[in-house]
Amino acid sequence: MAGSGIFGQTRDMSHAISPGPLQSVEQWDDFVKSRYRPDRKKEEFRVFDASSPQVVKDFYRENHAKQTLDFVLAKEAGYQSLKKGRMGIWEALEKLEALVDDSDPDTDLTQMEHNYQTAEAIRKAGHPRWMILTGFIHDMGKVLCLYGEPQWAVVGDTFPVGCAWSDSIVFHNYFEANPDRARPELQTPLGIYQQNGGLNQVHLSFGHDEYLYYVTRPYLPEPAQYIIRYHSFYPAHREGAYDYLMNCHDREMFEWVRKFNPFDLYSKSDTKPDVNAIRPFYEELVSEFFPKQIDW
Ligand SMILES: [Fe+2]
Ligand SMILES: [Fe+2]
């Protein structure tokens, strides 16, 4: 599909993520890392939110105002059918890398290094091959930026839409501007959902997690699907909110999501990986689970 379709547009589309409040989607990851640093006390939480960088506040102001139930349903319908074209895993990773480099020349850790570091940390901890692979590809859904999706529809903590917003969601006050506030049927704890009906019935704010779940679902074991789909769902995996929407199976699977999170957050400070030395391992790993090309 060289030169055609959305993936042929990397250079031209690189401006797509510049107009947002963050200089790049990577800036958000760095913010999350500092927000969830291991030594941080619960009491510091709200204070830290108030003193967060302006770009982060602006990002969440937009994200919380615009991620409505209707918006999410439309994005799900648009992306679930995987009509963006066929592409290999490495090709996707490289396109994403080019995009991040173009928009954020000063970043000291590229997306690819984050992929390697997360995966290497999982590998060193002795976890199974599917989990190493999951670490390697978990942020690949950020190719949404290549389609021109705005930052607020790609990154950020995710949260359910269609029911009341939990107090544990960061910058909760920004939901004031969300039009769903005027829909009382969406403002009860259950909203449109069944109690303990399972997360599969729940629509989360749209972003790179949900999209990559659609793309990789046929090829990965279920715990990997949960990690990919819910790794930004901090209100649940970090704060324990929305337990009443989960069923027993979700709770079991969330053990994996929680196990994964520290590797995503805290592997960034490790020494830079020797990419040339480890790339063959990852080539073999990717081809063990994925065919040469997959639908996007
Ligand atoms: Fe992510
Ligand atoms: Fe990540």
C-alpha cells in the first residue's frame, strides 16, 4: 500500500498532532509517569493535579468536554470494521516512529525505545512471550494520529461514557463542559449499563487502547487483549473505580492489567536498549503471533 491510503501520508499528516495542547502524544506519557510515580502519596493527588503543566490541563479540558457517548459510539463504529488498509506490525511501528520524530524533535526517548524498554523489562522479569510482545506493541494504536485524530481522541486516561463519571478520574471538574451532563439518563452510576454486566458492555472514552484492541484481537491471548484495551483505564486498574460494572472474569483479567502497568510506567528510566542486538528476538516474536500483514 506504499504511497496510497492513510499510511502513505506519514510526512504530510505529521502536523496532525501539532495543533493540540501537547507538543506530542509522548508528553502525555511523561506526565502519567510522574503522576503515578511509586513514591507518590495519595494525599498529593489533588494538589498535583492543580499544579500540573498547563498543556496537560488543556489536554484534559478538551478530552473531558468532547468524549461523549455519541462521539465514542461513532468512533467505535468507524474503526471496528478495520477498513484503513493492510499493514505489517513493523511497518506500523516505523510509521509511528516517523510521526513522533517529526512532531517532537527534542524527545529523549522515542516511541520505539519505549516499546523496547517496556518489553525488555517484562522479558527480564521472566514473564511469558505473549506478554513481552504485548509490551512491545501496546501503544501502537497511536497510529490514530496518522489518520488525523486529535490528541484528545488518542491518548489520556480512559473512562466509561454513558454513566456517571467517577470522582477518581483526574481533572473531574472538566466534565462540567461535557454535553452528556445534560442527559440525566447518563448521569446515574449505572447509566445505560447493567450492574456487573461486564466491561465488554461498557464504552470507554475512545483512544489508542480500544483501537489497537480491534486490530490485534484475533492474534493474541485474552490477557493480552485486556492489557491492550485497558492499560489507560487508570480509574479502574489504579483507583479501583467502576468495580460495579465488572464481572468476575474482568476482575480476574485485570490482575494482568495491573501486573503490566509498572512495566509501562517505570521502565523509561532504564538504560537505553541496544536495539541492534535485540531486534532479531523481537522479529521472531512478532512473526510468532502475527502474519506478515494485518487489517487496520
Ligand atoms: Fe498507552
Ligand atoms: Fe506505554
